[in-house]
Amino acid sequence: MPDTNPPADDLPMVPRFDLAPDLNIARLVCGLWQVADLEKDGNTLDPVQAADRLEAYALAGFDSFDMADHYGTAEIITGELTSRPGLSRVTAFTKWCPEPGPMTAEIVRAGIQDRLNRLRTNRIDLLQFHWWSFEDPRWLDALREIEALRAEGLIGAIGVTNFDAAHLEVALAEGILIVSNQVSFSIVDRRAAGALNELCMRTGVRLLAYGTLCGGFISEKWLGRAEPTEISDWSRMKYKRFIDAAGGWDLFQELLAAAHNIGRKHGVSLSNVASRWVLDTPSVAATIIGARITEAEHRTDNQRIFGFALDSQDYASLDAVFSKMTVMPGDCGDEYRKPPFLTASGDLSHHLDAIPPVHPAIPDAALLDRSRVFTGSRWEPIAGYCRAIRVENRILVSGTTATHGDNHAVAPSNAGAQTTYILDKIVAALRALGAGPCHVVRTRIYLIDADDCEAVSIAHGRFFGEHPPANTLLQAARLIGPYQVEIEAEAVLPT
């Protein structure tokens, strides 16, 4: 099918980026989330006709495509595209987003094989992994098995999606060869410019930024427009929540006006300005733009992103509006895991509450006022203790180390990463007993190296900063096993 929106001769080509040794991608990646929106009524797109539209993108230099297992038939459409002759440079990224549960080698292989089958390929260029709740530690099992499949050749490179900086650091400390993290990043949602950007610059992981145009809200179309009261598509429903969280519609209009004025100065659109700002972040490899299969296409306008540069005055104009905006809560990915849930469907607590605890509470048959949680440590039956015990409204959590499964020490040389894993484990035990981080009234931290105090304290603050408990931090001569830190906790539920 001929390109209905051919690039102008005077426009720059879409630049490339080496995301991995054998993975060269366009810095503007075509996202296929629109497929799920178009198919939400149960009717599927014709894969041949849809692939024709994607081929037009590929021939114009937009030849990297991003999708997921839940983006309707996007993988099938892309499989049709990549099976055509002359499109060998097309790269396909997909995501595997399993429900939390056992992550055995067989389960992980089956999940990846389904992606391979739908894409009609023997090797996935970039497999991106998403996990709903880090309190379920089996995400590490999944990544280890994904790493094994990469070594086997079924996966070219491993990425993650919606990982915050802390858990990305845990995965990297475990030796998983992660090349990318796909997160929300825009002039409205600037969380990725903080701790995540710093970690990526230190480790070489690169960001794939989605939501850069907030579902189309960051455009001239919405400049000066009244606040919408009804929104029909999922993408805009989601990003309207981001706009509200950042300060509301009036402040958003001020942001659009600033970007519009910068665009007029450079002869580009305000969307180009917003994308350029994100792409100038050192850790960003590419932004993900919507590949419009049935709507207006903007390939020519997108190419203009690479024909200008923002200057110090431009940054100052945007910074002046940023200073008035509310910083988006939490870290990247928190919108899927904790309030406020900034997703298309809003509150996801029903979904998260439906996930069974990894280690459920066991009532004491003789002493009816207490329940216990066991985590499967080999030492629990030997030493006769439990991970946590609830007695009436009081919960006590044993000293906990970063032990995964039976006896694997997580991130043995990284105290900050160990602290993140430990506190996930503690919170999971608390939730099984009906509590959460807000109910914790005391923590005690035993640390080998005093130089790790800051990293450990930062991790502790991420979990308890909103409801600070009493805390004691002690330096110990050594801990049993290859551990840098051990933590115990106490919580009290309302009577």
C-alpha cells in the first residue's frame, strides 16, 4: 500500500539507536495499543489490511513496533507484516504481562512461545516483562527464566516495563541483562527524569518513553479547548487522570501554551516540542508514538522532531510552568500498583486485592487469637519460628533477609537492593495478616557496613515515608549468610 503521508524531502530521517548489540531501533517507535481499543467491541481487524498500514510506516523509516500480549491482535498483525519480503529491518517489541503466580520454567516458556507463535518468528527482538505486584517475589523467577530463554536464542534482548528505579536495581543486581525499561514520560509526567534516569545513566539501561503526548492531549487540537466531560477511548481516559493529578485543566492549558510558543519560534508543532523535551533526556532511547491504523496519521509532523533543538530559553519557559505543577505521586509504574491509580479504568485495587497472597496466613487451631505466615525458609521449621505472627491486633515480623525461595541470597553485594526486596517480603506478610505499611509502628535494621546507611534509609523511606514508624538502625559485626542487611518490624491494627 503506498504511503498516504510521505516524508517531505527536506525533513530529517528518523535517527537510530543501538539498544543492544544486535538491536538497532528507530528513535520514534510505533506503539500498537490502538489495536486493543479498536477491538474492544469483540471484532478483530483484518490482519492483512492492518499490516498494509504498518508497512507504510516502516517504509517511511518508522520501522520499530511496540505491542503487548493484551493489545488485541497487534502481535498477529505484526507477524503478518514481518513475514513480508523486504522488511528485514523491522523490529518488533512485545510485552509479557502474566498474572502473579508460580513462574516455573514451563510456565514462562509457554508464555514466550505464545508470543513467538503470534509474531510468526523464531526470535523476539525485545521481550519486555511486566509484573503487577512486587510483593510477590516470583517476578525474579520469571526474569531468570526469561534470561535462560535469551541465552537459548528465543529472545534477542530483555526489557522491563513500568519498573520503578528500586526494583530495576534489584533485577540488575541479580545479573539479569536488561537493556530497557518502558515507562510513562512526558512534560506532564516527569517522574522518569529523577531516580530512574540516574540509575539508567549509571547502568546503561535505556528508557522507552510512552505517553509522551498524553494520548493526543498534548497537541494544538486541545490548545484553548474546554475541559472534556466525556472521553470514549481508553488512552485519553488514562491521560486525563494524569492531567488532573498534575494540577488540572487550566494549568495544563498553560503548559500547552508554553509549548506552542516554543513551537512557533522553531516552526514546529507543540507536540514536537513535547517529544523533543523527552528525547533530550540522556537515558531515553526512543519515544513511543501511536501508529494510527484507521485515524489520521502524523508521520511527516513526527519527523520534524529531529529538525530543531531546544535552547536554554525554551527550557526556562517550560520549567516556569513545571514549577506550578504537582509532581506525579510515587515512582514510575506506581500508577498500576497503588493509589492514586492513574489508569484508563481508574482504581485497580479490586484487581490487586484479587491476587492471592504468596504465603497465606494460617490460623492457630488452639490459640484462636493468633495467625501466622510462613515463607518456606528452610530455617523456619528447624528453628521453630514464623515469618510473621498476628496476636489480636498486633503483628510481629521476624528478622528478615533478602532470601528468595529456599536459600538464594538476592543481590548479595547491594544493600539498597536487598532492603527493597526485604521490605517487599515484610509487606507481603503484613498483607496476608490484614495489615499494610501504614500499620507499621516500629522497624529495626541491622546493617553490616555503615557506608550503606543512606541507600538502606532511602529504600526504607520509599515504603514508610507517608506513615513513618519508629526506627532503629544498628551496625552489626556480621550477619549469618551473604547478607548486608536484616530488618524486623512491628505493626498494630486499629482495635
